[in-house]
Amino acid sequence: MEEEVHGIVIVGGGICGLATALALHRKGISSLVLEKSETLRTDGVAIGVHANGWRALDQLGLATELRETANIITGYHNVWQQQSKSTIIPARHWRGAYQQEPSASAVTLQQLWQTLILMAATAPFLGVRTMDGSTIKANVLIGCDGANSVVAKYLGLGSPSHLPLLIMLGLTSYPHGHPFGTQFLRFAGNGFAVGRLPVTENLVHFFVSRPSPATGFTDESAAREYVLEKLQDCPDEIADMVRRCDAAETKTLTKVWYRSPWQVLLGRFQRGTVTVAGDAMHVMGPYIGQGGSASLEDTVVLARTLSRSVPDGVVVVDGNGSTRSRELQDKKISVALGEYVRERRARLFMLSLESYVIGTLRIAKSLLKKLACVAMLTLLGSESRRHANYNCGPL
Ligand SMILES: Cc1cc2nc3c(=O)[nH]c(=O)nc-3n(C[C@H](O)[C@H](O)[C@H](O)COP(=O)(O)OP(=O)(O)OC[C@H]3O[C@@H](n4cnc5c(N)ncnc54)[C@H](O)[C@@H]3O)c2cc1C
């Protein structure tokens, strides 16, 4: 089998991998994206993008087009059924909006490959073995391969944990318009939660979550039945929205992954010219809706720092430079990746901590634990969604 050599290889063609390729492309640096899935798919139904994510999308040149396809969320309406209590909080910035998952077609992409990555220590290059048995060598390897990343394992990061939570996600159409305005509703019932996010005047995204029983579920439809049992406790408006959802656009997650804040704080995110971004680096529970936006921030910071080490945009590989110049460049790239990791770590630690504390609060039984979580969330500015204020800076 023939061997190929590339300057930069990105493993994973999800939001983060494609955005990384685009960010590098906008800095004049080419890369190769390897994706194991043969087809484009909409795995997660939809995601919310906060103001910080929109800032990153602006830098990637995607925001203008995407803004045209979704409404802006103007506020958060929280309802606690048992306490008969509700609050309305304005969205932190008018640019904080809800958006269906961007389609891959919005991204310029060098190449998609069906692949399974096996790390082979073939110094000085990194070896990537594809499913057809061929080997691709790279100077720089960026793992954007999601929660169960093989690149993260290569770096020595521990496996992520999973939350004791089942989540059903879906979309419901209202051909004559829905009456929900532009507010994100979070409804907390007895042992379940519902989220409702208007996407357009005619389309609403929702999620229903319920703690999983100790025995767990491996079968998606059984898990869905279990989650839907709670519909009888919901107001009619919510139950109706879930019942009439588009069945083809629903998904029930039986495993929701997260990397602990301590791993994010202390874990090894770089080894020479290998690093990770997106869920591979910091998969977090869905409680603050920041995993995707944080991944977009990663890509802007990564491309910005990496481009400083390759000012002319050319990553030297054998054949377009001497071994010596390649080694010198690899050293500079390694320093740049170190800067990227340093810049991201504090931000990602705060996000994963906030998400972790909310998750802990949801399942906490002791009053003391609950109070500690509430105090921590107050410190983190969770209620005001301070995390959405972040600006990752220019590309
Ligand atoms: C229920 C839920 C709700 C969420 N809501 C929000 C939200 O509202 N807002 C938000 O910002 N975020 C949200 N998130 C998080 C967000 O979906 C993720 O953070 C984001 O999708 C991560 O993108 P990624 O590209 O890093 O990983 P992924 O989307 O997992 O993509 C990884 C890609 O790598 C490929 N891959 C994996 N292994 C290999 C391999 N060995 N070789 C080649 N390719 C490989 C996979 O096929 C996949 O295409 C939510 C997550 C969940 C679970």
C-alpha cells in the first residue's frame, strides 16, 4: 500500500474538525480531514449557540449565513413545577441565539476519508492507519474525534465518564406558527426536565431528560418509552409538542459523556505536534449548552497560534524541505500547540466545572451538597450565563 505524507491531519469531521480545517484554511494553511463515517449525518438534532459561539463563527466567516436560518433567543424562562416558581432572565447578548446544527456544506474541506485511526509511533512522523490498510503520515495531528477520541488516548488522557441521564431530543413543526415567542423554556418537574427552544417561527427544538435507572438501557426505544412516561406530569402544551414531534428527527441518548473538570485542569492535551480539540479534549454534560461553542473557540485559538509557527502557511514535510528545516518547524509548532493548550485550559476548566456542578446538583440527595452546589454556581455566575460573555479573540 502507498504511504501519503501530509503536513496537518485532523482526525474527525464533526463540528470541531471541520471548523478547524476552515480556520486553518482562512490562515492559508491546508490540512487533511479524516472522518470514519461514510455519510453526512445529523447526530445531535440541534444545538444552541451562545454569544461566545457566535463570536467564533464570525471569525470563521460563517455567522452571517447561519444567522439567516434561525431566530435569536431573547430570554430564558425557567419553571420549577414543584415549587410553583418561575423566572425570566434576558439573554446575555442579543447575538446569543439558537441555531440548528450547521451543515457540513458550509465548510470548505480538503478531503473526507473513511478511516479508523491507529496511532503508530513511526518517528519522526506520526502514523495514521486507515481502514483500507493504508498509512498516512503527518507532521501535525489534531484529534477532533469526539468523546471517545483515540488521539486523546494516545495523549494519555483517561476515558471520559458518563452521566446517569437519558435524554430524548427532537424537533416539532408548527406549519401555522408556534405561540412560544423567542424564549428558551426550561421546565423542571419531579424527576425530569424539559427544554424548549424555538428555532424559527415554525420549528421548535426540545429535549426531555430523566435520570437513568441503575440497570440502565442499551436499547434506544426502551429508553425513550421510559423518558416519555413523564409526559403525563407535563402541562398540555409541552406534552403536545413532544407527542407531535417529527419521529425521523428524534434521538434518545442512553450515554451522555463528560470529562471531569480535574481532568480538564490537569490532563495532558499535547505531546509534541499532537493535540486535541472539541469533545476529544473537553466533552461536557449538556447542562450549559456550551460544548459546541467551546469547540468553535478551540478552533479559532488553535489556528491563530499555529499560524504563528508557519507564517508562510507551508508546513514542511519531506519532499518540500530538508529534514533539518522540518525538525526546526516541528519544534516551533510544538511550542505553538503548547500556547494553544495553555490559553484554552483555564476557560475550559471553568466551563466543565460549571456543567459538572449543575449535573451534581440535579442528582444530589443531601441538603449540604445541594447548598454547596448552589453556592458554587452563584460564584460562577451561572444564573446570568456569564460563560456566554467570553470572546476568544480574532482568528
Ligand atoms: C444532549 C446534548 C445536547 C447538547 N447541546 C449543546 C448545545 O446546545 N450547545 C452546544 O454548544 N453544545 C451542545 N452539546 C455539545 C456538542 O454537541 C458537542 O460539544 C459538539 O458536537 C462536539 O463536536 P466535535 O466535533 O468535537 O465532536 P463530534 O461531533 O463527536 O465529532 C467527532 C467526529 O469524529 C469522527 N470520528 C470519531 N472517531 C474517529 C476515528 N477514529 N477516525 C475518524 N473519525 C472519527 C466521528 O465520526 C465524528 O464525526 C450537546 C451535547 C449533547 C450530548
